[in-house]
Amino acid sequence: MRKIFGTDGARGIANKDITVELAVNIGRAISTYFRDDAPILIGEDTRISSPMLRNAISAGIVSKGLDAIIAGIIPTPAVSLLTRINNFAAGVVISASHNPIEYNGIKLFSHSGFKLEDSIEEMIENMIESPLFEEPPTGTGIGRIIQDENLKESYINLLVEHFPLNLERLKIAVDCAFGSTFYTTPTILKRLGATTCEIGTTPDGKRINVDCGSTNPNVISQFTVAEGADIGISHDGDGDRVIFSDSEGNIVDGDETMLIIGKYLKKKGKLKNNTVVGTMMSNVGIENAFREEGIIFLRAPVGDRYVLSEMSKSEAILGGEQSGHIIYLNEGTTGDGLITALMILTVMIDEEKPLSKLRKGIVRFPQVLINARVKDKEILNSEHVINFINEEKRRLGKEGRIFIRASGTEPLIRVMVEGENEKDVNNIATKIKEFLEEKPCAE
């Protein structure tokens, strides 16, 4: 069992769970594990704690003899892509993604641009807990810390080259959540000719994900309508997610995004194995829509690493999560909110249809996502809780679903309720939330 790394790297409250000491030790461990002549790339988001942790992990890396290349504030998927194409030994991102400002984290990528497998993270944890007491390098054997702000431009140039779109007729609303896409996304859209209106593009270290971004989609919905934009694009703090708004203010989540892109790829004969991978959270209505299009839809556990694992097994090239974390393996090895946005814009231009028409006809089951704040997430294993959930599921009927999981980073239990009757769905979700919050601990 991993103690430091969770479903998406090491994450927790900065300077409490994710400390300077831990960052130094992770730096030392990965420098030892990825022992190579190649340097390690480091990127970060805009949190006030990110420079502190970046400096710490850099110190750990160079103390073991490898160079650390600092890319500055850059989206998580950019680090993944640049690590792969520039042959870095590994990539590191200092970010807590969509989590609140007090959190931060450390994500690791292999030289191939993929997130590390569980077994490798366990090996790195073992190196931290039982370090090898080898003689540390001295003199010129110590690594160097090198700033390279040009890497951000390399990422932008790569995407402009891969998506040579003409966006001159489009007005695009953008919400960068005061996060790491504040420069890259508006810059690429403008270079492709779009007119942009922007919010969340002046980060100060304190407002990342605060009442903005993909976790608050009503913001981009209202902003898109107010600005008379053709489409709205909303990222999370580190840029691996994206949620859209059409010109009428309708929110387009990851499920609908996968459906739009999946149908387009199938039409073009590019949907490998005619398969798309979603998660247990994906709406049944979306699953039915894929089936009607003759597309195989598979479900994986929640978490992009599990989606990617299922994609590997089924040899699918498209998969993702309702949250807007979409993986398109023809362009990248992890979710990239900007690549997903460029894919949606490609469909709009090629089909000559606005997003409102591309999503027209999609029938979704009423679904509620709600968080229960708890003291002990182990209550999910309680027989009393399990029986209560099963009884509520029976009330929903044959087509209803209840999916409950513990957050990997916060003291929350995430509750999803889905069914045919919206009133029943809302009532049951609220009832489950209140029941879980009343339970102090596991029995």
C-alpha cells in the first residue's frame, strides 16, 4: 500500500502534509530511480506554495547529481508532452490540480510522458523510507538548477503546428481559473486568429480555483452568454481538465465532450477499435448515445490512471471523465484541457456547426453530484452504511444508479445519484449526504 502517493501523485495541505522535507526526499528518490545523464523537468501551477516546493524538490534532485530544468508556470499536460519529446529522464509537476488553495501536490511522469505506475511509486516510497546511504556527489558532481522559460513557447508552437485551425470568425470566452493555463490557452487561441475574452488570467497565488474554473462551470456559462461568445472554455488550476459552454450557456461536461469527439473520429475513420472509455460516473444517457452511434463504451474506475489502463487493454485512443479530464492518445499521454478544446474547435469548424448543435439531441438522465464532509472516510465500509445505500438504490428503480467513493485528497465522500425522476434523484442524494455526515466514524 502506498503511503505518500495517491490516485494522482502526492497531494495534501502544503507545509503540513506536503512539506519541504518530503519534497526534498522525493527529489532525491526520483533522481536515484531515474538515474540517467538526462535532466528532470519541473513545472508548477500558480499556488503561493508552489515555488517553495519546486525549490525543495529541485534541491533534492541536484543533490543526487542530476540537473533540474525549471519550466516555470506551465500546465501539467505540457510537462508530460515536453518530457516525452525532449527525452528528459522524468517530469515533475508541483500542483494540486482542482483542489483549494491550501493544497498542493507532486505529480511524476516517466520519460515516456505517462504517469508512473503504482509499483514504481511504491519503489520510490521505499527509497524515501529506507534511503541508500551512498556517498553524495561533491564538486562538479552536483547537478545544476537551470531555468528554461522557452519550454512554454515550445509547447505552444507544438500545438499550433498540430492544430492549424483558422479561428478568425470565432469569439471565445476563456476561464483559466487563475491557474497555469493563464498564458498558454489565450496565446494559442489568439495565434490561431480567435478573438478572446478572458477571466482568471491574472494569477496572484491565492485565487486558483476560487469561485472559477471547471469546478464552477456556471461562471463560464454566464460569461459566455454575457460576452456573446461562440464557445466558452473553462480550465482547472493545472490545465488537465476542461468544461465548455455553448453560446446559449449550456454546460458541456466531459461525457458530452467525449461523445462529440468520439462521433467525429468514427465518422473520419479514426476511432481505433470503435471504442471510447469513460468511468463509473459517466451518465447512462451518454452510454446509450454511444450505443446508438454503434460505438463501444467501456467504464473504468474513477481516476485518469484507471481510464488509461482500460484504454490500454482495449487499445482505445479516446477516454476520459465527466469532470473534463479527456485523454486523446494521438496527441498526448495524459489529459490536456487545451488539446481537448482544440479538438472541439476542430469538430465545430469541420462540421460547420456551433457547439449548441453538436450537442443537440443528447438525452441525459437526471444526475446529482454532491459532497459529504466526513471525519472518517472508512465509514463507507460500514455494513450499516452499505445497507442504507442499497435500500436507497432500490427506491430509484431498475434504471437508477448510486455511486459513492471517498475523495483521494480531501475529507469528503463523493455521492453520485442518477435516475429517471429528477425529484427522486435530488431527494435521495441529499438524504445520503446527511446520513453520511451524521456518522462520526466507521463501526
